[in-house]
Amino acid sequence: MKIGPDTSPTTAISGSNPETIIVRGHDLVANLIGSISFTEHVWLLVVGAFPSESQRRILDATLVAIAEHGLVPSVQVSRMTLATAPEAFQGAVAAGLLGCGSVILGASQEAGKLFQEVLVAAGQEDDLRPAAQAVISRYRAEKRSLPGYGHPLHKERDPRAVRLLDLAREIGISGRYAQAALAVERVIPAVIGKDLVMNISSAIPSVLLDAGYPLLALRGVPILARTAGLIGHLLEEQNHPIGFLMSHAAAAAISYDGPAPAGFVANEN
Amino acid sequence: MKIGPDTSPTTAISGSNPETIIVRGHDLVANLIGSISFTEHVWLLVVGAFPSESQRRILDATLVAIAEHGLVPSVQVSRMTLATAPEAFQGAVAAGLLGCGSVILGASQEAGKLFQEVLVAAGQEDDLRPAAQAVISRYRAEKRSLPGYGHPLHKERDPRAVRLLDLAREIGISGRYAQAALAVERVIPAVIGKDLVMNISSAIPSVLLDAGYPLLALRGVPILARTAGLIGHLLEEQNHPIGFLMSHAAAAAISYDGPAPAGFVANEN
Amino acid sequence: MKIGPDTSPTTAISGSNPETIIVRGHDLVANLIGSISFTEHVWLLVVGAFPSESQRRILDATLVAIAEHGLVPSVQVSRMTLATAPEAFQGAVAAGLLGCGSVILGASQEAGKLFQEVLVAAGQEDDLRPAAQAVISRYRAEKRSLPGYGHPLHKERDPRAVRLLDLAREIGISGRYAQAALAVERVIPAVIGKDLVMNISSAIPSVLLDAGYPLLALRGVPILARTAGLIGHLLEEQNHPIGFLMSHAAAAAISYDGPAPAGFVANEN
Amino acid sequence: MKIGPDTSPTTAISGSNPETIIVRGHDLVANLIGSISFTEHVWLLVVGAFPSESQRRILDATLVAIAEHGLVPSVQVSRMTLATAPEAFQGAVAAGLLGCGSVILGASQEAGKLFQEVLVAAGQEDDLRPAAQAVISRYRAEKRSLPGYGHPLHKERDPRAVRLLDLAREIGISGRYAQAALAVERVIPAVIGKDLVMNISSAIPSVLLDAGYPLLALRGVPILARTAGLIGHLLEEQNHPIGFLMSHAAAAAISYDGPAPAGFVANEN
């Protein structure tokens, strides 16, 4: 069964022969191992060229910002999975990453698309607010949520977002994407009727896209960062397990309210 | 249903309140974002303290060494998964990581355990060969494979392994684990009856354990490195898809040899 | 951090105490184990009530129809994953299921939504073609693909689809959803400009929705069916491994066309 | 790079041409869809032949027994994953299945291996207790846990296990594996020093192996059963979400006890 697009059967990332491994045009052993940092290698792998110092710094800062944030759902998922399947460390990491979806960590890429739409609509205009207003009015008309804005608890901007935006300015990479992100924030009250400030999921794409990181690989950034956080938690889970404790607490918070035979009392979960 | 060990309901990785996020004792926004590299953050998350310059360098080198090696099974798996489920980038990464198991990428941790057994057996002895001989003789008696030695094609050491071992010596972290790895290599011919040289899966644990990286988190190193490689491949898959092409080639290589009604000729796969 | 909707902390699927496990109101041990088939139990778990004989038959037929179709991408993914991580059977199944996304197996649910839109647009009308025409014209205007129609190779309907539709008529459950599916097929040539016949991904939702199976659980049907197929393949992979063979063939079909140092010839993949 | 065993490039499960799909020698459309139940198809896919009535009944009973047991860790994991990544139903199922590992659901296959060791040790002997005693004494000497025995709460046998063993006797398939399971239970007090009764993970392999189901596919049985349970929960999660509620409760049960700046009080999790 032939399915799929017509493309040439090629890859441009890595090639090798028994003596040499080439990665993005460079000899891995001779020129990369021991010579560049992992963050520079990530940029090389994804973008195809070495990062500038500013590009490297903003990618480092972004990865540090979102690697770890306590016992969030993906961490709980990962630790519970290791508790029940300790033979498969890789399975516990994979389970945790499966929660990096559109609601929380994946919103970065959606926000990046939003900013791109604003910039396309704005064309050469300096003031991005009319374009921002047009785009988010359309989102509202289509009943789509606004990725990257608002926070369940805080009325102020997420301090991690503020730090990333400041850093981008300090190192001279802040540009049109950051302006688009701020323009959206500014027109939200008029269009939506309430304040929704930038959160980490709008800060990440704005600084990375301004730095030249590709939109279609944005989803990878929280995933890579979070993988590091999960490794720390899975080491702790082996030495000081709380996976089952969390699961007991979660189950105890929920009651059975379905049908039951007369006299049955549920008391386990 | 109460399952699981008795431990205190605590975590020592991260805590937060509405103003501040603490990671391993440090204020994330004030002291980490923009101040340390991702690799330093990985070490902090896993080990609980900042790395020395040597520790940072060897972790960087290791991650760079194994992030990418062409169209290996985990990359194929990840690209095929994105081709059939493009809505879930995180699912494609997770599928690729699920192949980081005991046969290929997970062998690092098994090799690390082997070296630890050698060091425990050796005690204060300078010469690790007798202990190495005892341990691998036992492995052989128990019909267990030797993790980290031998290579399907090459008789010489994997050049990436050589580079990592050399670097560890250059930066002064090479120690007892590297000695254990070499001692095992040296006694293999007498015990096993053929040469099996160190491959990347024995080089990684020897340099990282010498640097003070924890054994129970070794599985995380190839997983983190490979996540970066997968992001590069998944970006390429979106721009230049080959997932279905690889799948067609794989299927075409296999014939159906099961029972069939008279006259049936299989010609699709 | 409080995220998520406001709902009561309850579940209606299962409750238990040390003596009794209740599933959807029934005593699991006394009344379900040994008394009902797995397919009846699936219906009970998902729908909340026992299926009629017709409902049971169409769910059985659907699951049988899509459990297995040779070395498709999800099967390759699963077998390659077991080859590289044999310690985690569950990981190999999970990897295979991650490919049950919107392009191939997940299209059933998308097609089900399409038919529901047609039925809502049609209201009480007997003739569903005007509504079908309106809905697929809108899909076309929004540049969305039509889930469940067309086939890479065949101009005729998928024989599995034909069989499911025939069976639904034989057992008396064929209804408005099947009519909607056929109406869409009939108006496609005029709207799209070419013939696109029903494939398995439109047959499945039409027969199951007519039988009363819930739309939001349609994604589960190919997943459950495919899990059975994967178990068969993973048993074969243990006894007669072809995971690495498929991976070699897939890699050999792709060439490296990225930059390289002068004189480098890639000959491994 | 050539890795992997030398095997013929063949599969015996399914072959097809544009007109016909053959599964295990049968024409899928003409002879299987609408003619056999899903459980019969599962047996056909895994074993390669149709089941007898007794084989079908015991597989149905086993799948019904373990499909659902309330808000166990794998269900929590699956619901939390859907809450954070609602675009990927398949990812939520995969995450849940990744917890079907050696500690809980995967113990069935380990218990099956134990019984096989007992039967090999017993040879033609009628009384399996001496062999059982020898095998579990060896497990104890090797400090391995006994898969399939004991229960965190109950001193009596799990009622689901009792039901499966009774049913196997009723339908005439109970044999040497069930005897091995009981022999192990009987010698445990003398060897281990306390009572550990059969739980569901020893009942499943004993009845299925007696029925002729293959040992190396035992891991698949809880996975298939649990997939059905997860589909029910993921439908409920869409209509009545509790994923975030469970996650809040789990996080609230755990305190941060790591280092922190003076004056920092953690109050979020």
C-alpha cells in the first residue's frame, strides 16, 4: 500500500562510513565531541548551523526556564509509571513527555503560529497593534483559545516570562516576534474584555523565533527541557519513591458515584 | 488498595510559591535562567549541585557524542510515527525514546553496573584485572551478555568511545571506573575466547561515573541526547517527509510465508 | 497551581471495597467474569450498559476488520522498538499505538464528526445530499481534507468497508449515519471534481454510530483492535525477529545529501 | 551498521494483494469479519489457529477480569495525559499502558515463567510440591520476589483469581500449570515463613497456559484488557474531567524538603 507524499529519499542531518560520522557537515569525533556544548549541538542539529553567542544564550536560558516546575502532571505521570514498571526507565520518560501537549507545554508552538500570523498581517507596518487586533478578533470569532496568555493564579506576568524577555533585550536579539507578543497582550483587554498577560508559553516562542529558531521545532524545546527534569525526578523516585503515595492521594480525592447493588459501599480507590 | 514502599511524602527537587520557584535550593528566575547553561542545569537537576568545569565538559561531550547517528531504529520509529500522527509531536518523540532500551542505548547503565561490581570486588587493589576476570567469568557462567563491549562491524574501538576516554584524561577526571572498563577489555580474550573492544556504551558510564554522575541516572543520558537528535529529525520530517518511504522499503524487504488459500499471491506489504 | 475545569470529584465507572469490585453497576466477580464476552465488556465499559446482540456483533466485526493489516508503519514501529528494548513489551505496544493518529487509524473519529455535522445540517430532511454538499463544500473552502474517503491504490471501495456496511444492514442497525456516509460519497464528484470512495475510516464510524457507540470514544476502536494485532507481531518478533532487518532496509533506502568534508563518502545507514 | 540476529525476512501473520487480505491463512473479508468474535480473532492472531470453545471462554474471562479496577496508577496516568494533551487520544492510551510493567500487570508473565520452571523441574512427577519447593528456594536464595503471590491488603485469595481458577475447572481446561500454581502456594509458608496467597497475576498465567496460550505473549493479555478500560476512562475524562483534580490532590500530598533561601515558604505543588 503506497501512502505518503512524493519526496526524494534523502536526509541532510547525518551520514557515516566505518571511519567517520558526519553531523550537519561536521566530523562528529574530530570537531564536535569535546569542542561544543550540548546546547550548541542542539542548535546545530535543529537549525543546521552553529549558533551565535546570543542564539546559544537564549536557547540555554529557555531550556533552563522550563526544565523543572515541581510535581506537575507530567512529572507525576512519569514517577507513577516508573513505580509500576521500574524495568523501563525509557518508558517512564516517554509517559511523562506524552503530557507535553497543547494545553500546557505545547502551547509554545501554537503561540508562535499566532505571532507569525500577526507579522504576516502587519507586513511592513511598524505598529503591530492593528494586525494583532485583527488576528485575535478572528481567533475569538472562531472560538479558539489564545495560546500563551493568562494564568490560572497570577494576574501579573509569569516571572520566568519576564526574565526571558529581558534577557532577549539585553543580548540584542529581541525583535518583531517579541513586539508581536506584546502587541497581542496590549489589545487583548479591548477585544476579549479582560486582562490576560503573557505567560511562559508566549515568552518562549517570541524570544526563540526572534533568535532564528524554526517555528516547526518549537514543540521540541519544552520536550527537551522537560526530559532533563524527568531524569532528576526518576533518579529521586528510585532512591525515595513517592509514585504510589501520589497515586493513593489522587485516588482518595475521587468518589464512585455510579450505580451499585443495594448495600454496596465503595471505600477503596 | 495500598501498594508501594513506606517513604516520607517529600521531594527535594523543586518547591514554589506564587512569587518564587526554587530548584535544588536556587531561585530559578533570579539565579539560574540566563546565568547557567542547560548542561549545568541538567547536572544540577540530577546531582543536586552545580558541576565543576570538568564535570560540565564531560557531560557536554557525552551528550554531543550520542545525540545523533543517522537513521537508526529509534529515528525511523519517530519519523514514521509523526508521518501517521502529525498532530502529536510529543508522541513521535516518545515513540523514538521507547527504543532506548537495553540492547542499544540503555546498555550504558548495564555497563556502569558491571564496572561497579568490578570495583567492589577489587576493593583497595591497584590491579583491577583479577576482579574484572572474576566478574566477567561469573557473567559468562550466568550466560549474561557483556554490556558495552564488541561491535557488529568494527574490530577497533568506536572512535566516539576513544574520544571520550581521551578527553576524560585530558581534563583530569579519568579514574577507577575507566580503569575498570579497560581491565574488563583486557581480560575478555582469555575469558571469552575472542576480542571484544570497548564501544560507546562502556565509554559513557566510565567517564561519567568517574566524574561523579549517579549510576541510577545513566539511562537518562542517552535519552536526553537522543531527544535532541529526534527534534532535528522531526523538523526535517515535516519539511521533507521520508517516514512513509522508509516504511515502504522496510515492508518490501519482508515476504509473507504463512498459510494462504490456493492461488493467493501476496504482493503488497 | 490550579489548572483545569470545575467538575465534581467523581467517577462512574468502577468502585470497590475489600470484598466487591463493581464495574458499571455490576459485581465483577459474581456477574461478569465468565458470563460475558470481552466485546460485551468493552461495550459495557465504554457505553455503561450491556450491548444488544446487534451492537455486540457490529463491534466484534469492526474490531476484527482492523486488528491486522500486515507490516504497516505501526507494526514496524512496534517490532523495531521491541528489538531494541526487549525488556519492555508494554513499551513496544505503546510505541505502535502512538502511530494510530489522524492520518491513518484515527481518521475514523474525524469522519464520525463529519457525518454528525451532515446530520445536524440536514435536520428532519430525508434526503441528506444537500446537507452533505453544504458540509463538504465548507471543508473544501477551509482546505481541510475529507476524512474517510479515497484510497492510495484502489478506485473501488475497500472490501472491508463494504463488508461492514453490508453486515450493518443484515443485522438491522444501518441508519442515518450510514446514509450520511453514502450521501457524502455521492456528492463528492460534483464538489471535489473526482471520485473518492468510502474507505475503512468512514465505514467504521458510520456503522458504530448507527449502533449507538459514542463519537468521542471512536478513537479507541482502532487502538483496541490494533493492540491485538501488535501482540501477535510481538510474539512473532520474539520467536522470529525481523525488527532489525526492516530497519536496515528502511535505512538503505535513504541517502545522505547534506554537506560533508571533501572526500567523504557515506556508505552506512 | 548491521545489528540483530540472522533470520529469514518473513512474517507468517498477514499477507495481502489488492483484492484479498489474508490473516493467519484466512480471507479476512470473506471468512472472519462478521463471522468470529474479537476474542476468537485475538486467539487466532496470537496463536495462529482458532480457539476451542473452552479456550475462547477462558480468554474472555481473563480479559473481563482485568480490564478495569478503578483509579489505579495507569488510569490516573492516562487521564492526566489526556487532560494536558487532549489532541492525542492515542498518546493518553500509550501513557497508561507504559505502566503495565513488572510490578503490577506485567507480573503475570513472570509468574508464568515461574510455573514453567516448576514443571520442568518436576518432569513426570505427579506431586509438584518438591519441585515447587526447590524452585522457590532458589528464588529466595537469589533474593528475587515471588511474582503472583501476596496482596497488600487481603489475606485471602483475590476473588477474581478464585473465579478464574474455578471457571478453568468447570470448563475442563485446568491442568499442570494450575497445579504448579497451587503447589507453589502450598510450599510458600515453609520456605518463606509466612502465608502468601495466589493473586490475579498467578491465576492468569495458570489458566491461560493450561489452555495453550503462549507464555511469551502473556504480557499482552493485561495490556489488551487494560486498553479497553482506558477507553472507558478517556471517554469519561472528556465528558467529566478529573485529570487535573487528581493531579492537584497528588501534588498536595507531597511537601518540598530540599534546601531553600532563608524565608522561603513553599505553598504550591
